[in-house]
Amino acid sequence: MTGHRTRAVAVATALGAAVYGLTAAPCATAADTTGNPSDKATSYVVVAADTGSVAAAKQAVTSAGGTVTSEDAELGILTATSSATDFAAKADASAAVSGVAGDRRIGAVPRADPLKRDLRDSVPVARRPARGPLPKAEPLADLQWDMAMINATPSGSYRKQPGSRQVRVGIIDTGVDGNHPDIKPNFDKALSRNFVTDIPSLDGECEQPSCVDPVDTDDNEHGTHVAGTIGASINGVGIAGVAPNVTLVNIRAGGDAGSFFLEPTLKAIRYAGQAGIDVVNMSFYIDPWLFNCAANSADSPEEQREQRAVIEATQRALTYAHRRGVTLVAALGNDHLDLGSPPVDKISPNHPAGAAHERTIDNSTCLSLPAEGRHVIGVASVGKSGKKADYSNHGTEQTDVAAPGGFLRDFAGTDASRQPGNLVLAPMPHHLAVRSGLIDATTGESKDPFLVSSCGAPGPESCAYWQYLQGTSMAAPHVAGVAALIVSQYGRPDGRGGKTLDPDVVDRVLRGTAIDKICPAPVISYKAEGRGATYGSPCTGTPARNSIYGDGVVDALAAVGGPRR
């Protein structure tokens, strides 16, 4: 999904995929799913001043003309509905309330890149072998330059530590196709949750009467790609993920169209802490603000209230999960920005239409969330050549590590540039591949170079599909996979059938074993790739840590005690 705003080639919100973008959509209300503002009750997230102020915050909601619909006393967060136009202002006036945010879009996923070239040969499906020694390589392993880069291969980390079933990785995204042949062996349907109710005006016609999709469904594609990169199984089909033996858990917070609302996002993060999840991947960030600022003078009181609520509520949820053993990994975003020295923001808020206004951003008080939240490992993206991808955000404080995320324009000036193979290959939901029109209706084989098919017999029903995408959404799951290997290698029993390891220990091992990468120049230019000066990325710091690569490019083998490359 790592995508957010309308951009050129690059889910998260979803911060990933070949195109990274968000198109503004009308704000939906709790009682009005037409997408048009009305006098019907609107849903709000109300953040209490602290956990001891929940009762007083509830009273403030009532006094302001609202009705509390749910509460989380442990985090100090309420949800409420109200039809009063001044509800937010009245509720926020109470000393018991830290901020109020209306229900609105929180992100959107990017779509497939429009660049097309020649059709590659399809790869026939191999049957899943009986359990035993690891196979030498999966059928599509030769297309996984990303795994080779981080040493997640049969001769690398798989041999020493392919991951443990006792380690659970949560994918907070648009859903996971739990029936994809590369994901099904590792997918835990019972532990998975969907915190999203589809909104027809945003997501299209509901597939279920309740508008709540099953927990093994992804009607977007982004979450399935992320899940496959983390933990596609070694089963003689398709690809293998970074940690091919870990357990994958869908913790859905994004709608079919890639919209991320605050309330389901908070619930997803909290659930990870409750359910014994060891690592979560968050390839998204929170709209409608490119940066959430608690008290920017250019913002109205209402806008300040909203941003305060987003910041405080998100920080509380992240801290809750961290304290319960969850390693938090997030994509840095695809706006080609130096997050340590952000520019003037001219595009926020991107909803409602026409509300954007220019404001100066103060890096000390403005945050891009969840990547800049507490306890979060921020991930930048590199291409096949090792160069920072042109779209990737970066920053001295923000970039903790880097990982392969794809870079379509890599190898500029050569025949290798703008090839599908410069992107990251991972699973695609079967029904979306069929619906895309990019396959042969009779044979099921792919007709598109960005889509790889594997068919056991003529006909789409016998085929499985993988697609090439790029973005920091694709980089983050490589890091989440390595984090899962670290828990697998060094974790201890958690008392409920799983393993656990202090997230701060995971973080230290992850950074300490990453491969240092020096700044190639004071400013990394993308002129040869056809990009303008705004894409130029200043690189400051040392070989051990700098603003582009952080502590280095993650190494799966070194992370589990293998030799450094």
C-alpha cells in the first residue's frame, strides 16, 4: 500500500508498488457511507490527556454532544459519534482531552507501473515436496536479486536459520491472500484479524453482506506482496521469503482501496501486542498530513486538534506494542524527501479537497507516522545496484537501516534500466491477477512483463501469480523478515507456544550486523535517471551511520550469527 499522495513512479500509504499515490476522497461518516458529508453522525477518535483521564474524557464527549461507542482505557483512547458540528472543538476544550480526530482517509496504495516491455517466459509450477532438507532454490529464485543482496538464500541464512514457526510476524496492511500457494503453508488464519469495514464509496461494492472481508483475503494486492517478501514458504513453488518458516498473521488496517483510518490502525497495532506477535511490518503512513504537527501556527485550531490526536494516539499504541515484545518496522515513504530537514509543506492536508495550505515544517515537532514514532525501525530503499532508490525518503535521524525495495530507473544509460527485474518480485492474489486483464483468458499465462505466472495446466484456475513492485513498502518487509530471523535464532519461549525477544535486542542485532555503506557523494544525483534537482539526496554522516543508509543494508546471514560478507 506502503503510498500516500499522487506521485510519479515509486504502499504505503501504502509505501510501495510501482506507482505511489493517494487521490483525495470524500470523508465518510459512521452513518453515511455515500462519501458525502451530511448531518448524520460522524465518527471521531478522542484521545484522553492520559490513561487516568478516561472517565473525564468520556464526560467531555457527552457534554459536547457525542456518544462514546468504544473505549480503550489502557491506551486512553475513545471512539465517539456526534452530529454536532462543533463537537470536536467542545470536546477538545476539556483539560481531560489531548486531541480529537475525525474519521477520514489515512493512506492509499500505489498502483502498478505503467511502463511495459517484453513478456517474459512463464515458469511452470513444481509440486510441493515432502518435508525434508531445504531445496536448493525455489523456481523463481533467479529473479530474487533482493534476497541475494541480503544473503537470504539456501547457501546463506536459510541454511543456518530459516525462521521458526513459533515466531509470528504481523502484516498491518490491506490484507493477505492466505490461500496463495507461497503463503498458505505459513499463514495463521485463526490468529489473523480484520479491523476494517469496507466503505463502498471508497472501496467499491462490498464482497460480503457485512462489508467485512474474511481474514485470508486481500482485495488490494499490497499486503500480499509484503507478506510474501517476509515469509513466502520453501515449497517448490514460486519464491521464498526472507524468513520462509515463520508464521504470517494478517492484521488488516487498510481498506480495499488502500485507505487507512486512524481507528483500525490503532486497533491493529494494539492487537499485535495482545496476540503475542513478535514483529510487525507497517508499510503505510498517516494522512491527511504529510507531516503531523502538534501546534503549527499555519494550521487552524481544528487542524491542530486532529494532528495532536494522531500523534498522541499513534505514539501510545506503538509504545504499548513495544512493551509487549513487538519489534516495529516501518517504511520511510516515497516522497524523495530528507525527513531530517523537511521542506515547506504545500500539499497538506490533502483532504478535504482544497484544504491544503503552505506551512513551514519544524523537524523537532512534526512527525511522519508511524515511521518517526517511538521504538520504530525506519527503512529506506535501495535498488539492485545498491544505489538509494530515487523515490525513497531518508534522514540522519530517520533512516535506521536500508534494504532492497526496487528501483525501476536503476542502471541509467544501460539496457538494464527500466526493466521489471529491477523491482521486487512477490505474490499477487489470484483473483486480482485474473481481474487485471493482464493474463490470457484461456491459458492463464501472463501477458505482462510485470506479472509472472506459474500454471500447472491450461486455464487460470491452475495458475499462481507474482508481480514486480517497488517502494519503501517493499524494503521494509525485508527488514521485518530479518528481525523475525533474529527472534527465531535468539528468542526464548514466551509461555504460550511462541518465542519472544526484547525488541531493543532485536534492534541492536539488526543494526549491528547490517553492512556499512558509505556516502558515494555529498549529494546523490539522479540526473542520469531523468530526475530533476529536487530528487538530489544529501548524504551526511560516516560509513558506520549516515542519512541515506542508516546503519547499513541488512544482512540476514550475519544477523543470525553467520559470517559477515
